[in-house]
Amino acid sequence: MMQRMPPLPPYDPLGNEELDYLVFRAIADYTYDWESWHQPDGKLLWVNTSVERISGYSPDECLAMKNYPLPLIAVEDRDKIAEVQRDAIAGGSGNDVEFQVAHRDGSSRWASVSWQPMYDQSGRHLGYRASVRDVTERHRLREELRLYNQHLEQLVQERTVKIAQLEEQRLKMEKLAALGQMAAGVAHEVNNPLAGIRNAFALFKSHLSPDDEDYELLELIDGEIERISSITHQMYQLYRPSQQSPRQFDLRRTVADVVVLVQPLAKKADVQVTSTTQDCIKSGELESTEVILREGELKQILLNVVRNAIQATPRGGSVQVEVSTSRTGAVVAVKDEGEGVSSEVITKMFEPFYSTKTGTREGMGLGLSVSRSLAEAMGGTITICNNNKDGACVTVSVPRRVLSNE
């Protein structure tokens, strides 16, 4: 049993053995680390009071344990400490091996153990000493550092992905700019002779009676000329900077105008088009559905989107146009009842000349590309997703106001 030491007499440098023993025993007892001395076979001879601070067990309780120090060690680290004991019994030494202490109160603390053999003056092996230090704080800081490094690595990966996406977007924008410039040049060259053809055809058509047996063919030609003119106009808009100025207008009225304009197409396709407003609020001097934007361009965006929705909806279906506003933005969601859009198609739908209407004469795949260019020029976006049920939803998001022509 460990006993309290009597008060120490003054240190005698001349070598009083009893005094030396008491001095060194005091040093060991009051060492901050958990110190222990062991016989050559590993049996515990002495342990200082620091063991209680770290493990919750007193020195007397430790001396009474048959398999000290394993009851003080977390289960997952007992094999590690058993290996340390075997090495110490064999005369080995080691330093700073970390393990978890199973505290008496059920908590756990991190500690590290160092050990070395002990010999007397004649070289006889006396056993070994072990020193255990509480490194809970060090381990906590290390874990925080690990998590911080992990977070930094994640940020680096995210930034790397972002940089790659921006680079991809830059290359795509350069490609689109070059394509738009070429398309505008081609449209200009086509538009000049087309104007001559249109004027000559109008003059020729005016000399024929509607009762002529070939008059229907003239109507077909006239329609095709108009289609070519529409395509060249869209090609211009891929590159040409906006010439419109922002103005204040009622978005709800503009949507209603678009619904009226698409009625012929909707009637032919047997599709019902309706518009609603929801969650609209005022913003400064603007009423709940008012905006300051380039109205003509926004109207063209909505015409393109609603036309596509009508064409995607089966006969007897419906297209819903929903308008909502916040203090800083406005959203127009166009929902159809078609078959939806695959993720592969969604990534391509805004590319110039891409169209899902294969085998038809309903356009060249410029509508959505032009619409996105116009929306982005106003600081907005266009996104496509599938509805929870059937069909797709195209969402046009624009700022509440654009105060410049940039």
C-alpha cells in the first residue's frame, strides 16, 4: 500500500542514502505525468497520484489490479498497450504511443505512454518505468487541424471544379460569339436578296386572281419567304447588341398579350393556354406586377417559350403561365403537359440550331438560344426542369429593374 511521505529534512549533498531515497521518491510522487515502476515480469510496484487525475482510479486501486493497466485502457486500445507491455518486459523502450484512457466516470481521454528499462549500478535489470501524459488537448487540436485541412481540400476541389466550369463556359461563350457573328453575317447576306425576292413576288402575286388554280401555291411560297425572314431575324439576334431601352410596364399585361398572340397556334394544336399571378409584391415605386425591363425582348422570350410549350403538349392538354415577383426579381414559369425532357437533352436545348423537332418544319432550333441570350443580357436566366407529374417547366427569371442598356 502506498503511504504518505514524512516531511523531508534539508538535502544533504554528502550522500545520505535514506535522504536520497526520500528526495527521489518525492520527485516521482509529485511528477505531473502518470508515472509507474514495474518489476521485470511487468507487475506494478509503484504508481504516483497523477493516475487518479487522468483515470479516476487511485494508486491503491491500481496496485490491487491483477492485469494493470488494461482496465484503465479503452477496449479498442488494449491490444496496443499489451504489445507495449511485452516490449517493456523484453527490455525495450519506446516513446509517445497514443491510446485512449477509459476514465472511471465513463468518459475517455487521450494519453501517450513512454517506457524504458531500469538497471542498478551493477547492471542488473530491475524492471521498467512508464510515463503517461494526458494529450487530450493536443489530440483535439490535431483533430481540428485535420478537419480544417479536410475542409480546405474540399474548398480547393470545389474551386477547381468551379474554375473548370468557368473555363468551359468561357470557351462556350467564345464559340457562341463566333457562331453568332457568323450567323449575323450570313443573315445579312441572305436578307438583302430575300428583300428583293419578297418585293418581286408581291408584285407578281398582285397580278393574279385569288381564283387562279395555282394561287394556293403562291400562298405556300409567301409563307416560306416569311419563314426564311423569321429565321434570318433570329440569326441576327444571336450576335446583335440590344437596341431597346428599358421602360416601366406591367408584366401581367405583357404575359396576357403573349397568350393572345399564341392563340392561333394553341387553337390549331387544341391546347388551352392560361395565365395566373401569385405571390406578387410591390417594390419601391413599382406596383406588384410592374417591372423596368426591355419589354419587346422579354415578350419575344415568352413567345418562344410558350410556343415550345404548346408544341410539346398533346391535343386536349393545357399550358400554364405563372407570374410571381419579389422585391428584386420577377419569375415567369411556363408549364406544359408533354413527355418531359431528359437530362441529356436539357444540357443541349440552349445550344444554337439544336432542336428536338426532327422531321418537322417548325424552326431551326434558335428560339431558346436567342431567348437565353436576351435574358442574360438583362441579367436574368432561363432554366428547364421536369414537373413532378408530367411535362416540363421553363422558368424565366429576370431582375425587377434594368436601369441601363448595358
